[in-house]
Amino acid sequence: GDLGPFNPGLPVEVPVWLAINLKQRQKCRLIPPEWMDVGKLEEIRDQERKEDTFTPMPSPYYMELTKLLLNYASDNIPRADEIRTLVKDTWDTRMAKLRLSADSFVRQQEAHAKLDNLTLMEINTTGTFLTQALDHMYKLRTNLQPGESSQSQDF
């Protein structure tokens, strides 16, 4: 698409890749998204800890954006270290919830799961584990069907 011309000193929305490129060349100052604020991130973290289900995140790419912006423009983000910690705490809480729900899913031998409010990065993080667990469950179910003449084994 067409970008520019830019007027000095006036904020403008551009793709993240362009903003980081301009920042690396010291041609701009990045303004973080409004959700990247210590107060808002504390609320998100606390809400995530309080709820049993996954809460909606401020951006479907919150982890990716946080990592990029803090790596390349931490000098433009107030209280960057606290923001990094809050996002990591939220991520850890969500991953713990995901592991618990996957464990419950496997133990109850469910056939499908609802993954509301998960981001693609969170799904991809546990996707391999979950598909392998489902594959093992399927193999166990098909090998231990009742009425077959095979002897049972203790695992």
C-alpha cells in the first residue's frame, strides 16, 4: 500500500514492521498501544487469575507485539520492565490454565474442546502436545475395545 509522506511531529498509524524499521533508523518515536499500560495490564492479569475460563486479551497478538515493541522501542515505553513482567505473568497464567484444561480434557476422554479467547500463539504452543495426546488416546481406545480376545494389560 501507499505510505507517506509523513509530516514531522504528527502521529500516524503505520504497520508494525514499518514502525520498527523507522525506529531502528532513528526516524521516529513509537507510541505503544493503549492497552500496553501498567494499570490496564494489571487488570488483565488479575482478571485472568480470577476467572476459570480464558478471558479476552486486548490484542490477538499481545505477546508478539509486546516482544517486538519492548525489544526495539523500550525507550519509548514508560515502565517497560513492569510491562514485560505483567505480560509474562499473564502468559504464564494462561499456559497453566491451558495445561490444566488439556489434562482434564484427556482424563475425561472428551472428543472435542472449545478454545474460546485463546490466541494463535497460545494454541500453537500446546498444539503438538494435544494432538499427540489425542492420537495416543485413539490408539488406546481402538486396541482395548470390549469383546476382543486380547488379554488386558496393566499400564
